[in-house]
Amino acid sequence: TLRVLTGITTSGTPHLGNYAGAIRPAIAASRQPGAESFFFLADYHALIKCDDPARIQRSRLEIAATWLASGLDTSRVTFYRQSDIPEIPELNWLLTCVTSKGMMNRAHAYKASTDANEAAGEELDAGVTMGLYCYPVLMAADILMFKAHKVPVGRDQIQHIEMARDVGQRFNHLFGAGRELFVLPEAAIEDNVATLPGLDGRKMSKSYDNTIPLFEGGAKALKAAVARIVTDSKLPGEPKDPDNSHLVTLFDAFATADEREQFRADLRAGLAWGEAKQRFLTVLERDLAPMRAKYDELMSRPEHIEALLQEGAAKARAVATPFLAELREAVGLRRFN
Ligand code: TYM
């Protein structure tokens, strides 16, 4: 069997980047014969970026409803919240003790903070918590706990998965006594959507405030967001350069091969940006409209979502509990009761 695992941080409203980069490929992978999938809400990770409890709670619900509306089948996928699995923070500690500090110094999220501080002439570690610094270790625990082979993610997460491999390898070497305790994971990246751009052309990201929300706000919000995608100032009738337009990159992520070719040809022939956006909205809605109805229905039944997550947590713990016992024993922390 092939184990597929991925998670989303519950610190905001799911957007097109999360969907195209992670949710859609993960669900496709989970439907492959023989796949065994673990998809989860990374709600401990959310605490690293967010100290607003109401927002985290809301985000957990929105992201859970998004997964389910996008076709996650809980009879095939173990679907759970990270914070419902106490074995994960326990493993996090075992891994912390074999993770080199130098590797954490190089982690992108931490480096982005220290670089920004340096540029602003501040103390390097100003505002950096230990949560942010050790974020890749917790992520390694998420992945290694379930012996995942493939981790469908956007390009921004590749480094973290390489770090998980590194940490897993080190642990195997120190404590495996010749056995592979941990499976070493690989990132699974969809080339054409590895980094979906946001409204302004930078990576679509909650932190840049340039996202297109998937379902929240309904068809109206989607239309309003699409209208705000930045284009150049070429007038209707003027030829456009499709290779230099992030609207085209966005379109590509939701269109068929024929539609992509036609879109490029029409832009070169002078298609107005307004009409181009309307076409993007049409291909988007073809995918999203049916899911949105499901999403709205799920959001009105939080108790149903809660029941599914609790079932998922029980399934996940049935894997995590015996494995953690084995790991504890490997490091000399066997429990005798
Ligand atoms: P997060 O919550 O930032 O993003 C969730 C997933 O969405 C992908 N993504 C994108 N893909 C393409 N284009 C974009 N603009 C874009 N923006 C986001 C991300 O690459 C990611 O796959 N640390 C992770 C959550 C996590 C995790 C894990 C993932 C925790 N533990 C274990 C995999 C395995 C994160 O913050 O993703």
C-alpha cells in the first residue's frame, strides 16, 4: 500500500492555492487503488501564527467542511485533527532531541522572519517564538507518525518534507538497530499548480492578503475576488502576452488543455481582460459551484463534522498508539504498566 498524508494549517479561510496545491491532488491520490490516506487539520501549527481562538475554531470548521465538500471520503481516508492525537506532540519531543539546531536555522519560515528583522535593523530573533523556530519538527512528527510515503503539497512545503526525511533518517540511524522505524517521505508536487499566484501575482497566501477564497462568501465573493486580479493596462483589442500573466496561470489550474490553448490564442488576438476574467470565473464555477452547495450544507451541521473528526481521531490513534510504544521502547522509554 501507498500511504498518502497531508495537512492544512487552521489559521484562516481556505483559498484556491490550498485547493489546487494540496486538496485536489490529495483527494485524487486517495482514490488510487491501494492508497491509504491520512488528511488532517494542522491546528497545533495554527497556534504558531495565530493567537485568536475564535479564528482558529472557525478555521478548523471551514477547512474540515472544505475537505469534505471537495470529495474526501471518510470511509477511505483517515480524517482527523492534529490536536486530537496526543501521540503527535509526544513524538515531536523524541524528534526534537535528534534535530540539529543548524537545520532549523535554515528553515524558510524562520529565515523569512530573521531576514525581515535584519532588513529593518531589528534584533535578529525579534518576535520569533520557539513554535515558529521548531515548526518543521512538529511537521516531521505529523508525517513520520503515519509512515507516509507521499505528501501532496505546494512547492512552499518541499523544504519541510526534506527536513522530515532528514530527521527520520537520523532517528532510524540512532535507534533503528538496523530496522527502518520511520518511512522516509517524499513530496508529491503538481507541476502546473506548485505555486498558485494570488491577486497581485505573488504566491497566493494568507500572509500576503492576496487570496481568492474557495467557498466563503459564496459566488459573489468569488466574482469580486476575480475582478481584483491584477493585470497590465492593455486595452481591449490590444494583443496581450499570455506568458506574462498570472491570470493565465490561475486559469490553467482549472481549465482543460483545449481551453488553455484557446485562452492564450484569444489573449494574443486582443481579448479584453474583463472578458478573460469572466472566462476564468466560468471554469472556476464549473468546479466549485457543486462543491459550494455541499460546503454550505456541511457548515450548517457542525455536529456532523465533529462526529466524523472524532471517528477519524480514533482511527488515527489506533495507528499512532502502538507505533509510539515501539518508538518509546527504541529510545529506552518503555512503559511497564
Ligand atoms: P498551509 O496551511 O500553509 O497550506 C496548506 C497546503 O496548501 C498549499 N498551498 C499552496 N499550493 C500552491 N500554491 C499556493 N499559493 C499555495 N498556498 C498554500 C501548501 O503548500 C500546503 O500543501 N505546514 C503546512 C501544514 C502541515 C503539513 C503537515 C502539510 C502541517 N503538517 C504535514 C503536510 C504534511 C502548512 O502550513 O500549509
